[in-house]
Amino acid sequence: MGFELTEEQMLIQKVAQDFAIAEVEPIASETDLKGIYPEAIVKRLGELELMSIPYPEEYGGGGADYLSYALVIEALARSCASTAVIVLTHHIMQYPIVKYGTPDQKTKFLPRLTSGKEMGGFALTEPSAGSDAGNMQTTAVLDGDHYVLNGNKCFITNGAVANLMVVFAKTEQGIGTKGVSAFIVDKSVSPWEVGKHEDKMGVRGSYTTDIIFKNCRVPKENLLGKLGKGFSYAMDALDGGRIAVGAQCVGILQACLDESVAYAKERKQFGKPLAANQAIQWMIADMQKDVIAARLLVLNAAALRDAGKPCSLEAASAKLFASEAAMKHSVKAIQIHGGYGYMRGMKVERLMRDAKITELYEGSSEVQRMVLSRLALQ
Ligand SMILES: Cc1cc2nc3c(=O)[nH]c(=O)nc-3n(C[C@H](O)[C@H](O)[C@H](O)COP(=O)(O)OP(=O)(O)OC[C@H]3O[C@@H](n4cnc5c(N)ncnc54)[C@H](O)[C@@H]3O)c2cc1C
């Protein structure tokens, strides 16, 4: 399969690349060092119509494809992985509304999200239900015209800034994941508490918090799709999320290569540039190879999603390969930078801390291997 980009895809990619270079890159280091949510950047992304790229225009979305979305996430992550995860979480949250929501739900909630004026979150993980997300304890009990939600979600990206959240909760006990349902929770109608704010190693510009539901009354019309189908909706959304995290990794990988090439040409030791040494050339060669391979895996999975074909295998492959490559090569990028690369404020040091999370969220590397081996062996 080839990836000759269409004119529209190239245009969207250019808008994102130009914006990342002009507005994201200059503040990326400060965003990371101070752990500040880049509010102005998110507002600008809304103005540029990059907060809802593959979703329908009739609800304010970009009306583009998943492949364009992957290109945008790559461009953002090349400058700032925090910005990329804020945007991709906002997208993964909209997906189940677009795919499984009623016309009323779409009309009511999507324009608030597609404009980027309000932020979205995706609340699946709980303290005792991480990789084993189906073991969640949060409950939703019908009481008249409302479902009453009780429980704690943890590690929720955008948790502190979101007004709308897709929340997964048990509506029936004792039947495992078939008892999980999905809800659209609107904070202005059904307030939740924002709990602990995590102080993280990487993606420090994105806020990660606990979300607590205490007798949170959600109108019953906010049930998303069918009762008991929530877990399958979450897994479907995560296929797309894994493509987006894969794209985030490609951006990190490309940035490792950019930084390494520039430094290896500029820094001289033993009377010649570092780049004149074969040991350094080989690290750069391996980086280059994996940037291409990771990008192709991500675009392949995105193209399948655009074609409406199953892509669990390809999305897991892309995410697993790209995240492990990003981790490996961010360490090599520091190696090429020597002691300077180890210093706070150097881009390669940030890239390494940002790369690590990609092996953990949206399903850890072990979970991707579980998905891949199950599909291969079935
Ligand atoms: C910064 C950040 C942002 C996040 N954002 C969100 C969000 O927006 N929404 C959301 O719902 N969640 C979010 N998460 C949660 C994330 O998806 C989970 O952290 C992840 O799924 C892993 O769960 P866990 O941390 O509980 O690890 P655990 O499940 O406890 O796993 C610990 C380790 O054991 C391994 N492991 C577990 N089970 C097995 C097995 N059967 N075989 C082999 N190895 C195994 C795992 O791979 C991992 O290495 C976020 C997490 C972080 C850190």
C-alpha cells in the first residue's frame, strides 16, 4: 500500500506543521518545565479547526480523514508531546459520540467539542482497573429519569479542564464487561469532583487527574448507545487512540532524529564533527529507519480505519512498534548529545521523558502484545 498524500491531506499537514513550528515549539520547553496546560495553544487549535479533524462537518468537525488526523498529531508531537496528548484525548472522547450517539446527543454535545471551546475527557481507568479495565468498580444505577454514578476514575487526561466526559461504568454486576455501559457526562449538569493532580515524569503540559463521582446524577438520555455495550465502544475507540498515540510517537521519533542530526554536525570532538564517526552515523541510520517504519505502520492503520475495515491488529502493531522505537531512540539521542543531553531544558531530555508514557497509556506494550498474539493465534 502506498501513501501518496492527497492535496487535502497535504494542506492539513502543512497547517499543522506551520502552526507547530511558529506557535507550539517556542513554548514547548516552558510548558514541560513548569507543567503548564497550554490553554492558548488549545484555543488556537480550535480556531484552526484541528480539534475534531475526522468528524462530520455538520456538527462542526473537520470532515477530513483519520490519516489527516494522524499527520496533525505527528506534527504537534514533533514539537510538544503534551499538546499532542491533549488533542488526541479530546478526539478519542468524541469518537463514541460520533459513532454510537443519537442524533440529539450529537447535536447537543458535538459542536461544543468540535469548536474546541470546551474540552473532553475519556474516563475508563480506575485505581484497581488499569490494563484490566473491565474490572471497573464505578457503578451507574437507574433512579427515575437519571443514572446515579458512583466511583473513582484515575489518570484522566484533561480531567481538570474538561466540561464533557465519556464515562464507563457498570450498569449490571456479575456479567463482566457485558455489564459496562457508556455515558456522556456534562459537568455543568452533572458535576464531578476533580481529585489528585498527578506530578508526572513526562507530557507535563497535559493535566492528569482523578475524577470522582459521588451520587452524580446523569440524565438517562445521556446513556451512549446500548446498555451493556460500553466496553466494546471503549475498545473500538482505543483502536483509533492507538493510531493517534502511534502518530505521537512518530513525532517524537522525528524530533529525536532532527535534534541528533543537527547536534552531530555541529559538535566537534577530536578535531571533527561527531557526525564523522561511524558509531554516531549508525545510531542516526537506525533512527531514520525506524521513523520511516513507524510512520508507515501508523498511516497503514489510519488508512484501514478510513476504509471502514477492521484495524485492531494494525493499530496495536503501529502503537507497539512506534512507542518502543521512540523510547529506544530518545535514549540514543541523549547519547549523541553526551552530558549536555542529560541536562534539564534540553529537548532530547524532554523527548525521552515524553516517550516513556507512550509504552504505557492506551494499553501498555504488554497489552498490545496480548492483542496481537490473541489475533494471531485465533
Ligand atoms: C499520563 C497518563 C495519562 C492517562 N490518560 C488516561 C485517560 O485519559 N483515560 C483513561 O481512562 N486512562 C488514562 N490513563 C491510564 C492508562 O491507560 C493506564 O495507566 C494503563 O492502561 C495501564 O494501567 P495501570 O497503570 O493500572 O497498570 P497495570 O495494569 O497495573 O499494569 C502494570 C504493569 O503490568 C503489566 N501487565 C498488566 N497485566 C498484565 C498481563 N496480563 N500480562 C503481562 N503484563 C501485564 C502492564 O503492562 C504494566 O507494565 C493514563 C495514564 C497515564 C500514566
